[in-house]
Amino acid sequence: MSAADQSAVLRITAYDGTRSPLRSKSPMVVNIFNISPNRTFNFQDSFKSVPAEIKVPFEDGPGDYYAVSAWVDGFQSAGFPTVHESAVRCKTLI
């Protein structure tokens, strides 16, 4: 399998103020951007249930850095500026 064919799965779960998984009738909007130099992977979609699982490109190198944010109507948005996929986390997905 070439590096171009590899992918990883980001699993995104939203939590409420009590640290319990979010139970909302509103969809969760997720944005993912590849923040590595010379990479262009942008993703936006909404999910009716959590957790959401999104397939992203994976090359086991400097291109595996993503910014992830999520928002649900009635709640504050949350995000992580640097999510790094690694071979250890992804080896069973490739």
C-alpha cells in the first residue's frame, strides 16, 4: 500500500458540562483542516450522533497534523489546534 493510499480515522466525541457524552437532538458540526506545510485536506460535515468518525489522509510523517473543531447548537464550540496522527495509533487502520 502506498503512502497516498493510507488513511487514519479521527474519532470525535462531544461532552456536556458534566463530562458526559453529549445527548442533543441538534447535529454536531465538525471542521478539520490539515495544518502541515504543503497539504490541503479540509473537511466540514454534520453528524446526527456522536461519536463521529472521519477518515483523514495518513502518511506517517510531517503531513499528519490537523486542527479539529466541533459545535452543537446551544453549546459553545470546542477545538484542538494540533491533533497528530501517529503510526502507533493508526497501525490497525491501515
